[in-house]
Amino acid sequence: MYRCLPRALSFIFCLVTLMGVFFGGDRAEAAESVVLKYSFLQEKVSVAELATFAQTGELSSSLRAYLKMAGREPDELRRLLTQEIPVNGTFLSQVLNTPVGETLLDRVSEVVHTPTNSANRESLRGAIVSSALPDGKITLIETLQNYPTPDVYVEGERLAEVVQSLMRVMGRLPKFPSNFPF
């Protein structure tokens, strides 16, 4: 009986996590805008505007002007927004609740964070898991769309570094089939 306890607890944890993601909140609590920062420049861009850019490559005039002033290539930003990192969402949720996962979240939240720089770990964990669960992959644009504060700050100069770091870490995690029992 005691051998089944860890598996049962894992199953319950995953079930509660999934219920929280799918039934726990409205999309109204998701980020509406991103404050994109490069050096001393910053621009507030709607998440919808970034999502359109990520999907179609179509830049708004304000985002085009901002990226030009910041000396950034739009294609680089689009690649970072759409870079897919394959993961098992339930396993990822468990990993992000360990000390190693929390360290990773703290590191990533230096680049993607709340306006007040508080509750970064929790906000980022929720956004990443919400991004991963429906389709078994994480993208930055989905993470931003799922971020639980009205505004999310992104340190653009370090964005490529954090995406590369996440890809390395996720690449080291064991791959489990989507029907893996936990």
C-alpha cells in the first residue's frame, strides 16, 4: 500500500494543477500588455499586437519604430516569441515545484517579470505551465499570453539568453509520453 502512495499523490497533484489551469481563472486575468525593454528604451505593446506579429510577421508601426530605435531585428524577436520548447506539462509542473525548478524560475524571472518585481516565481510558474499543458510545448508568446498580471515586463537584451537556457534545461529532462501516469 505504501508503495502506491507516491504515485497516488503525484496523480492528485497533477489533477489539481490541471483543474486550476483549466477551471481556476478567467482569461481576463491574463496579461494585456508587455513592457519591452532594451537598454534605456522601453515600449508598452499589447499582447495581442505581439501575438499577431508572432503569427503573421506583421509589425505595427509603433513596434517597428521601437525595434528600429533599439537597433533590434524584428525577425530575431519573432523567432524568440515562437521558439517551441517541447515538454510534458504535468512533469514540468512537478519539476518547477522543486528547489531546482524554483532556481530556474528565479533566473528566468530576471528577464520576464511582474511590474513590481514581486511574486515573479509564482506568476512565471503559472504562465509556463499554462503554456505547456494544452499542447506539450512552451513558447514565449504563449507564456506572455498566460501571464497572470495585466502587464509583464520583458528585458529584451537578455531574452535570447533565457530562451537558450530554458531549451538546454528542458532538453535534459526525461521525455515522458503524454499518457504517462502522473
